[in-house]
Amino acid sequence: MTAVRAILATITFETDVPHPKVRGVVDGYQPHHRFEWADFLTTGIHRYGDECRHYPGETLKMRIEFPFWSYFGSNVSVGDCFEISEASRVIGHGVVDEVLGPTDADAV
């Protein structure tokens, strides 16, 4: 079985989008992500490293695990920007701070 690959990212849950995520999210949240260079959405698992609920307006440094890394992994680079969405509903944005290898992702 292939290890999950991940990124460390700085994300912001937006307040100025239609229907922001007002109920907040917790560790394990699995929204979609669209990178600037991709024409598809991919699911990622958010790991906030705490048990808090996070709300629109917050900016966080966190880890995102991508179970389907093989579809786009070689294209992901530090500085890449991406949208966070629930299908077509954009709820936030992020930027890649670091790309983690399989060992790094498992250890974080």
C-alpha cells in the first residue's frame, strides 16, 4: 500500500464568499481542492493538529493529506495556490508551504 502524501499549507477560510462555512470545521475535514494548474478537484484530509473548531476569517498553518497523490503529486510545488471548496462552493484559499514525502507525512 502506498503511503499518503501531504503538504503543509497556510489556508484562510473566507468570509466574503457566498455561503461561507459558518458552522466551522474540525480536524479530519475533507473538502475538495483545486490547484491553479489543474482542471479537476481532488479530496484532501485537513489535519489542524488540535481539537478546535475553525471558522471563516481564520488563517491557519496545517497539513493536508491527499489519498490520490499519484494523479498530481509531481506538479505540486512550494508557493502553489489552491482553492478549498465543497463541490462548486468555494470556502477558502491556500498556499503550499512545503511538500512532504511519504515518510514525512506519516510522521507529522
